[in-house]
Amino acid sequence: MSNECLFCKIAHKEIPSERVFEDDEIVAFKDINPAAPIHILIVPKTHIATLNDLDKNHIELMGHMIHTAKKLAEEFKIHESGYRTVINCNSDAGQEVFHLHIHLLGGKPLGKMG
């Protein structure tokens, strides 16, 4: 855990959040500044700053995070209409909290990217 990291503090219950899922490896909670009606952040409990910091040991963790996004999309009933998963990596991509996380967005048309 990084002592200064916001998501580490949320993952370790030092800061409250509206959790929608938790297990030994990850936590998922509602974004406090949602960009869509459904905006959930899926965060590993282990501090990993960016996508660039992943290594082979994180393959199962990332698969688990993606699978959790799918399951939450079903739970929040956005799996049929459509949803977006986003991982921002570093400042130019819009990463604001330097703790790896997946955004799960849905509940309205999100428009095309690119």
C-alpha cells in the first residue's frame, strides 16, 4: 500500500466509498464524479501505479478485474444495452489517480470513440 494513494486508502477502508463488490484481490465502488449513470471503478488492492507497471505476475489479476467488470455490467443491467471499460495510462490519457483502475461506464449512449 502506498501511504499517499487515494485508492489504496479506499481499498483498505481508510476512506469511505460506495462499494458494489469486494474480494481478497479487488474492490469496486461507485465513482464520486460519475461520467455516466453507471460509473464504477474496479481497483486492485495491491498498489500498481499504471498499466505500464504490470508484469507477468499480474495476468490473473487483470483477468479477474475484467471478469468483474462483466459481472457488474450484468448486475447493473447494462450488459445488453452496452457498456464501456476504460483504463487510462498516465497524464496524457487522463489518469488522475496513479493506482491502476478500470472504469465501467454505462446506462446511457456513450457515443463513438475516435
